[in-house]
Amino acid sequence: MTSPEGDTTGRLAELCKALSHPARIEILNHLLAENRCICGELVAVLPLAQSTVSQHLKVLKASGLVLGEVEGPATCYCVDKSVLDAFKGMVGKMGNIGK
């Protein structure tokens, strides 16, 4: 059986893993600054290939930090601020997790 603290610890680890690459942090920061963005715009501002940006977006989406909505031939991405706020709260409580 998993305790609520274990759930929090596991979720925190999952989100930290999603943010463990500098490119994903840059993508998240750009999405926060722009509010929403298509992959092509991210490729234009990052020194990465389109396939690499797409792979990083896939990781961020799987974690729940980023949402993607299909708009015609493109997908528009944005940060799920409720997940980001929850992450901030978990980090703020880190000294108390598992006690």
C-alpha cells in the first residue's frame, strides 16, 4: 500500500525527471513567457532539431506539465499551470516529505 507521502514523493520525482534536461526547462520557460506556442516556433528559438524539440515536448506532456492541442496541421502547446503550481508546492514542502 502506498501512503499519501509516497504518492507525493513519486509524483515529485516524476516531475523532476521531466525537468532534468536543460532543453526541457528552456521549453517550459518559453511556453510560460509566450503563454502558448506551436512546435515550429520553439524550433526557431532553440538550437535544436525539430525532432529533438518534439521528443522533449513528448516528455513534458507525459509528465502533465505541458498540454498540447491540435490546431489544423500543427499542435499548440501550453504549460498546465495547475501542475506547475503543484510541483512548486511539493518542492516547498520537500523537507517534510516522508516525515
